[in-house]
Amino acid sequence: MEIANLTNNTKKVVEDFYAALAAKNLDKIVNQFSDDVDWFIAGEETLAPWLGQRNNRQEVKEFFQVLQDNLESVRFEIEHILADGDFAVATGELASRMLSTGVVFESTFSAHFTVRENQIIRYRFLEDSDGLVKALTK
């Protein structure tokens, strides 16, 4: 596949992921990922059990279930989706209410994707992990 088509395809996969996320379509979200995914969100896993490594679709599904059990999304805005070949990055801002403390955590974020054969094979999510710890311990 030529680079322009690969780039467009990668961007479409990421856009489809965020559309499924906005629609809260868990099955569609999970099926966007390869069953052998390299997923990592850094942070204090003992305070935020949704953080850490995931390796397959079932673990990705569990992530979204644990996330839903622990926080309420107040705002989630995508600012940019940039793609180059099989790599894409999305940037934006989020606000989430921590159900355990009632504190609203706000952060900018970037999400990094690698896409192959129309599936996300690598995912990294970067946010203000210090701010998250503070929101969970107030």
C-alpha cells in the first residue's frame, strides 16, 4: 500500500475508534484492536486499576469496564488526529470525575496508535499522571 493510502487508512481507523468511543459501543471499540495488542498507560496502578499493560482484546474490554466502574467522563475533546504511515497520534483534553473521591481530574492527553491491517496493534495514552494521583487521593 502506498504511503498516502496507508496514512489515510490509519487516520480512518483512529477516527472510527473515537466514533465508537463517543457512541459507547464497547464491542466496536474492542474489535478495533488486534487480539495481540501492545497497550500501555503509565501510572499508579494500585490507585487506578485501569492503568498498565494490556495484551489482548479481552484485557482491552476489561480496561473499559474498570474505567467505567471508577470514573465518570465529564468532557473528552479531540483536538487533532495526525497520521503518518501506520502511526497516528491524537491530542486533546479530558475531564473525569473520580467516583471514589468526587474530584474532577482535568488533563491534556496524547494517544499514540500503530495500525496494521485495519486494527490497532499498539496503543499508548499519556496524561497528567501526577494530577490523576492527586485526584484519587484527595
